[in-house]
Amino acid sequence: MATDYDAPRKTDEEINEDSIEELKARRMDKSSGVVDVDETELAESLELPGADLSNEELAVRVLPRQADEFTCSRCFLVHHRSQLARQRGDTLVCRDCAA
């Protein structure tokens, strides 16, 4: 949502009044709680446990880890060397896990 930084700011009291009025308006609008769901699209996106996926093919090309990449010992994701936070022996930790 775009923010108009030139518009006058509302006080906390005005914000609370606005949100109460919005809730009252939504309560009056009976169709606001109804969600338009395409059941066929929903059914196609579900994966059932134990489903036979033997005829499915891999849609992406998987590359082996490159020389300038490492596998984090905590999250087990492959990162570029620039994301390496610390290394102790064979233990490599990425910046996300070190934070």
C-alpha cells in the first residue's frame, strides 16, 4: 500500500475511531466474510500423504555445490562464500544462522 507522507497524521484516538467504524461497517456487510475459492484449483494444489508421485518429473535443473559455495551446518542450505559468518574446523555457519 502506498503511503502519502504529505498527508496530515492521525492521532491514536482518531486511528482507534477509524478502526472501530471499519469493523462496524464490515459487520453490516454480510458478504465480506465470504471467500471466493476455486475448488478445482485448491484440489490440484494439495498433496496427499502417501500419494503416488512416481510418474512426476523434476521441473528444475539441480546443480551440484560449486567451489565458491558452502553448506551451512545449521540450516543445511547451500550459500555463496560471501554469506559465511564463521568457520570452526569443518563447521561452517551462514550469516542467517549466526545472527
